[in-house]
Amino acid sequence: MAMGASSAKAVEEAADGAGDGEDGAQLRRRLGRADLRAVPEVRRALRELLRHWGRPGCSEIAELLTSELVTNALIHTDHDAVLTATVGPRGLRVEVRDFVGRRPRLRLPDADDSTHGRGLVLVQSLADAWGVRAHGVGKAVWFELDGGAVS
């Protein structure tokens, strides 16, 4: 797959009241088909969104898992994708929606392949919750982190 001709179309929203509660903030970004330049851009935007969120190390885990979901959507589909990250009182929810109905498979990485097959294993291992939700056209792969909130 060739890199997309257009850069990721950024639609960033930092909205008061978005997400689960009044303290919520949200990042929303449209990702161009096969545009892997979007991965570091998304990491930077998420880092800014999470600047004051969670215990030490939580935002780095969120960046890693978000990178995996974005990369999977851009590599394994031939369509655009949409990232939504929402911070609320219960934590962080990141969702990457694409427009291909084929569900991702969790598979054990091949020891001989140092670059493929680890993304969903990382998500499963590090997220507090994760899943795949079908849409009319496509699916959304999501994860949640609680950020170490003490209730």
C-alpha cells in the first residue's frame, strides 16, 4: 500500500463537557487512507490532551495503545479511519473507527517476525478494557484506561 497523497485531515476538538462528564475533553481526528504520517501526529495530540491526566506512565501507555490501533486501521484497511479519545471522570476511552467490516484477530506473534502481530496483544495486556464494536459500515476498535483514579 502506498502512502496516501493527502495528509491526515485533523479535526481536533477540545470541548468542555465532552465525554462522560463535565470535566471531559475530547480529541477527534480523521485519518487519511494509508497515511502513516498520522501516527506520530496522533501521539502528539493525545499527549497534549493527557498532559494532566492519570498516574505517571498512564499517558505513555495510552500513546502506545493508540499508536497500535491507528496503525492497524491504516495498514489493514484501504480506507480512512476516525480516532476519538475522550477523557472523563471514569478515565480515558480511545476508539478508532474504520470502514471495513472485517474484525481484527488477536494472534500470537511469530517469533521470527519482529514487526507484526503484537498490536492487539499489547492492547489486551495493558488496557483495563478493550473490544470491537460493529457499525453499519465498518467497526470500531476501542480501549479504556482508568488512569489510576482513586474513588
